[in-house]
Amino acid sequence: MKIGIADTTFARVDMAKFAIETIKKNSDAKIARYTVPGFKDLAVACKKLVEEDKCDIVVAFGMAGKMPIDRQCAHEASLGLQQAQLMANTHILEVFVHMDEAKTEKEIYSIAKNRAERHALNALALLKGKTELTKYAGMGRRQGKNDDGPIKIK
Amino acid sequence: MKIGIADTTFARVDMAKFAIETIKKNSDAKIARYTVPGFKDLAVACKKLVEEDKCDIVVAFGMAGKMPIDRQCAHEASLGLQQAQLMANTHILEVFVHMDEAKTEKEIYSIAKNRAERHALNALALLKGKTELTKYAGMGRRQGKNDDGPIKIK
Amino acid sequence: MKIGIADTTFARVDMAKFAIETIKKNSDAKIARYTVPGFKDLAVACKKLVEEDKCDIVVAFGMAGKMPIDRQCAHEASLGLQQAQLMANTHILEVFVHMDEAKTEKEIYSIAKNRAERHALNALALLKGKTELTKYAGMGRRQGKNDDGPIKIK
Amino acid sequence: MKIGIADTTFARVDMAKFAIETIKKNSDAKIARYTVPGFKDLAVACKKLVEEDKCDIVVAFGMAGKMPIDRQCAHEASLGLQQAQLMANTHILEVFVHMDEAKTEKEIYSIAKNRAERHALNALALLKGKTELTKYAGMGRRQGKNDDGPIKIK
Amino acid sequence: MKIGIADTTFARVDMAKFAIETIKKNSDAKIARYTVPGFKDLAVACKKLVEEDKCDIVVAFGMAGKMPIDRQCAHEASLGLQQAQLMANTHILEVFVHMDEAKTEKEIYSIAKNRAERHALNALALLKGKTELTKYAGMGRRQGKNDDGPIKIK
């Protein structure tokens, strides 16, 4: 199994590092990394990781600034990743952090680390098969913060 | 006939369970399930259910949070499903619930259950042929809440 | 010539009926109908009408609710139709009515009927050739309400 | 050389006429015209002008109303044109006028005429080669109003 | 190695010139240039630079006006570039400047120049391989303004 890791120089946290550590600790999957300038460069990078490096799944890391235009750019990057997945017939887990998700840089760092690690585990689970995550279906799992958990009806 | 069921660990209600129960009660269709982390992972999962598992139709379940960014993410997931349908030449019924559709978790649960069950029936109807639902054309049918019904002109 | 008619059970007016009556009154074109749950199911339905039923043109009928999320959903459905047209190399006339286009249900009904009938005539015109409508180019024609007409410069 | 001209009956100015006059005055290019109901019908029309009529470039004319929904529709039409260009591997110059670009109909008419004529010249330039317009690169050229010109740094 | 440079006559700064100077100073890569009217014409131009001129990477320069409609147009152009990259399987670095990024034309000029030069260097780096930029991953690099740098956690 081979996992692609695509990330950016724009991001302010090296999320890929956390993901790679998590993957190495929990599997013997091979890793191919591709670093691009910004998240709008991720879609084609991920497609290349699948097609040129024969990755079985890709995790894509990006970070968005605080301005309205940053949200629009994240939207464009995300739509590119949707299309890349369909063209490459392969999962690309989008791991984006928005700088306005928290008030302090410390919190952003913590969200980024946690989200990267949990999505690395999601990638490993998806590689095991289509129903590996079914035991958690509808369980309100989150990445980057605590799980919301399932809605409980008395 | 084979029906694909794609769902997420992000959702806070196990909608797929309700759909599967409805399908089993009303047909002898086979079912293939695929659980992914979030709704942006659904498009390629649905395409794989069609191409790898030979599903004749897919129902995709997702849940969106309450923040503006959640709405944007739902939009991206939904556009992915539009494209996946066209690429796979197969219906993918989008069954999304937005956490701001109701004020209490109990209501959300109830909307999610009803929407899942009714769209499971829609999937069964679509499998019967292009005009199976024509008797309800323009009848204001809803999933997740009561039908609005057709506009009546005196 | 064969005209595809795709419509939904979500809509509150049976627009397809008006279109079919108009087509029958004005041509001997064959008609293939496909009824789906909602307008996000239209794109692949229209593509199937072209590819499976050999329709030469398709008219797609949908109705959007009043909430902001409904507008977003209409946007997704519309982008699906854009893509479907390009993939099928065939016109798909989008006939959408928004519930906030008028204040009373009676007006909505009237808009829906008029828009359906006029777009049925547009479909017949497009089947005749690329310049059939050229005599009306820039004439401010509308469907669902009165024509705005061309801008007149004294 | 052959230039495709796609336009609509929705527009309130016959922009194509101005473009055709400009093309005839400045070249001996052949012209193929295709008139459709609205601008959401342009993308596939332009693709057909390339594929069926062997046009080397297409100019697409549309006009958007003043309401928010009109802006969304223009967005959908424009994204269709982006995709059509990539699928047809051919330039499609988008010549859209928004009814809220000016306060009087007279001004709209004047913008529409000027924009149509200037984009007709752009089409002729693009047909000459990839660097035909390079002498104007970064020069702040506009269509429909006066050029902004390049930023001058003292 | 060959680098495509796509730019517009709409922009008010000749960004391509700065990029070309930077490329020539730092490499012996060949350059192919393509100038189009506006940024919505860039996607197909970039695809042609890859397919017809055999460019290994493309840098696309555009400038957006200050109005809301300009932002929407930038969004459309950007989505076209996302798709073009995936279809051409080649990086297209999007170098867009928004006229509302700064208050004075002098600042805009300075942002445009810096962004063009830095992205030219990014293009050269990407040509060297997938991990050439990995040493800067998560380092908060910017183009057009000072780097934000990585988040530092004590």
C-alpha cells in the first residue's frame, strides 16, 4: 500500500509531518510526498501522486487565510479536489484548516495537528475496505476537535 | 438489482440504517455499503460503488454542520455528486441533512430518519423505470417533512 | 424527432404536462418522459434521455423552494445541467421556477405554465436549426412573464 | 478561418449584429451563427459551433437581468463556457452585459455595442496567433467602456 | 524544460515581463507566451500551451477589478484553471492580483511584481521534482507580500 501526501508552503503548520508520523506508527504503508506552493496547486499534484506514483489513497493538506477571498480560494481548491478524485478514481482526503477556526495561533496549531493525525488514520482505515469505518457510521466523528457524537434520542 | 449505500462517520444519525431497513422491507435488492469520513468523500465512493460493486443506483447520506463554512462544504460535496452521477451514468440520490434545519436534536433525528426512508423508496421506484414516479410529477412531494402538495388553482 | 421531458415529484406544478400539450399541438415529435424526485436528479436523467432514449433535445423542469439553501440547491442542479449538456452534446432547456418569484401560489402556477409552454416552443425551434431563433436575437424574449423587448434607442 | 457567433433571444440588444459587422469590415473570415433562448444554452451551442461547424473561435453574447438570481444564472452560464472551451480546445470569448452595469437603457446599449465590437476584434487577433495581443499585455484594456490603461509608477 | 506564460490585456501591470526576467536569470528554460483578452480566456490558453507548445508547466497571470462581479469572474476563471490543470495533467500556477488588495496603485504594482517573480521561482522549483519545495512545507510562504512564516508554539 502507498499513501500520497500533498501539502503546501503556504500553510503555517507542517501538517504532513504529523500525518506521516501517524502513518508510520500504525502501518508499514509506503509514502510519497508532493509539496506545492498553495492549495490551488493540490488537485493536480494529488492526481499525479495517484497516476505517476501509484498511490492508493492521497491526503491533501492546506490552510486558508482569514479574508473572504481566502474562503473563495479554498472553495476553488476543494472543487478541484472533488474533480481530481473522480478523475483518478481514488480517495483524496481534504485536510484544510481555516485561520478563522480559532482565536489563537496555538489553537490553530492544535487543530491542524489533530486533524492531520486523525485523517491519517482515516486514510489507513479506507485502505482496509469499504466497510472498515461502518462501525462509526453516523457517530458524529470529528477531526481537529472533539467528536460531536451521535444524536441521542431518549 | 443492487443498491449502493454511501454514508459518513461525520453524520450524527445513522441514516443508512433506516434506508437499509426500508429497502429490505420493500424489495429483495442486494445492498453494498461504503462508509467514509465526511461528505466530501462521498462522490468518489459512490462512483466506486457503481463501477466496482456494480450498483444500479446509489443513495448517499451526509450531514452538514451549522456554520457558514459547513454550507460551503455541503455545496462542494453536492457538486461532486452531480459530477459523479454524470461520469457513472447512474443516479446518486443525495440525502443531506443540515443541522440548522430544526431547533432541537430530536427534530433533526426525525428529519434524518424520514428523509432516509423516503429516499430509499425513491431509489426503489427509480429502479423500476423512468415513468414509475410520473404519477407523482408536480405533486410537491418532500423527504424529511410533510409533502407540500401540488398548488391548487380554483 | 424525439423530445425528452424530465421532471420532478418535488415541483408543485405539473409543468411537463403543459409542455407536452404544447409539443403535441405544434409538432409530431415523439416524447420520452423521465420523472425523478428532485432537481438534483435531473442532470443524469437528461443525459440518459439523450443516450438511452435517443432524444434530440431535452426540456428539464424543476421548482426551487424559498429558503437560501434552496437557491444553493438550484445552483447545483443547474451546474449539473450545464455539464450534462456538454457531455451529451445536446441542448437541455432548464425550466426552473423559484417559489419566491411571485407572492401568490396562483401567480407561481401561471408563471410555471407559461414558462413550460414557451420553452416547449423553444425546443421545437432549436430542433429546426441553428438560426431558427435568429430572427428573435436580442429581442428581450422572456418565458414565464411578458417579454421585456429590445432596448430602443431614439 | 471561421468564427462562431452564439447569441440569445433573452438579450435586449442584438450584440451579434455589431460583432458580425466588425468582423466583415476587418477580415474575410467566414461566420456561423447560432441563436439560443438564454445564456445557459450558450455553452453547448458554442461547442457545437466548434465541432459541427468547424469554427476556429467562438464569440458568445449574453445579457443578465438585475436580480440576484440573474447573477447566479450568469455564473452558471459562465462556468459552462469555461468547461466548453476546455472540452472543445477552442477559445470562446464571453461577451456578457449585466443590466445593472449602467443606469439608463441607452448606456446599456452603448456598452453592449462597444463590448461586442471590441471582442470581435479580440477574436480576430487571437486567430492570428498566441502573441498577437502581447503588445497590449498588462495595458488595462477594456471592452464596453474606456480602457483603464496600465498602472504608471513614477 | 519549457515554461508557458499566459497573460491578459485586461491586467494593468505586465506581470509576465517580471516572471520572464526571473526565469531567464535563474534557468535556461525555454518560454512560450500566450496573451489573451481577460482571465476567463486563460484556462484554454494554458491547456493549449501544454498540448500544442509542449510546456512542462504554465504560469497564468490575471488581474481582477474591485466590484463584486469582478470577484465572481475571478472565481470562474480560477475554476477553469483548476479543470485545465486536471485535464492537461500539468501545474498551472494561478497568479491573480485583486485591485482591492491595496489602497494605492503603487502598492498594487509592487504586489503584482513580487507575486509574479516569486511564482516564477515556484515554477522552477516544481520542475525540479515533487519534493523540491518540501523544505518549505508549512512555512507560511507568501507571494506578493512578506511571508507569514510558520506558527511558533513555545
